[in-house]
Amino acid sequence: MAKPDQHQPKNYRRRTIGVFLCFLPVLVPLTSLVTGLVRSQSDYFSAVGFVIAAAFFAANNLYWCAIRPSIFRHRHGPDAEYRGSSPIPMFGDVLVILSTVFGFGAIGTAALALLVVALNMGGTPWFVFATWRDSGLWDSTP
């Protein structure tokens, strides 16, 4: 294990695999949207129940990650330390993937799924943005 003051070389293989896995909730709906636009299918919405459930989890994650910390700082002062986080960060991502797999090619479902992924602040794409500079996570060897 490298000492804290030493610079670790970037592990590009590990980062590439991590980015691919974390961005699956974006890639699957995007592929579904492009497929639906190219085929010009008449079925705009399919498997919408999964997207609605994913939207519920995304709204919950948005509250726990963005709204609740602001309320906490407003009540307790700007220097107060907030230690909470979303208790269900990946459920929305799993439901988005399920909705676009079951409704593959449905343009409306894919567009809603992409919107849900963007709002799901506890989801895996946001995890990449939040931890990208953490070399202990991405570059350390097991």
C-alpha cells in the first residue's frame, strides 16, 4: 500500500470498468431512445410502472441528498455538519434499467428514464462525479 504522501499512478482499467458500470443507467435508456427513434415505433410508453417507481426513489434521493441538508443548515447554522445520506441510492437505477429493458425502444419510457437518472442524486452516475478525485477508491490496489 502506498504511503499517503506518495502519488499513486492512475488505474485506468479500474476507472474504465467503474465508469461503464456506473453509467449503465444512462447508457441503457439512451440506447433504447435511439433505437426507438430509428425504428420510429408507435409504442411510446411501455413498462411505465418501473419508471414511476424509479421516479419515487429519485425524488426521495433528491430530498435526502440536496433538500434535507439545506434545511438542516438553515435550522442549525452554516457550520453545522450534516451526516445523513440517502438510504436507498441504487433502487432507482435498477428500476430504470428494468423499465428500459422491458420497454426497449419505447421513446417516452426512455426519455422519462433519462430524466429520472438525472434527478436521482444518489444514483451511480452521481457516485462517479462525487468520487472521481478519490485516488484511494479508484487507484488503490486491493
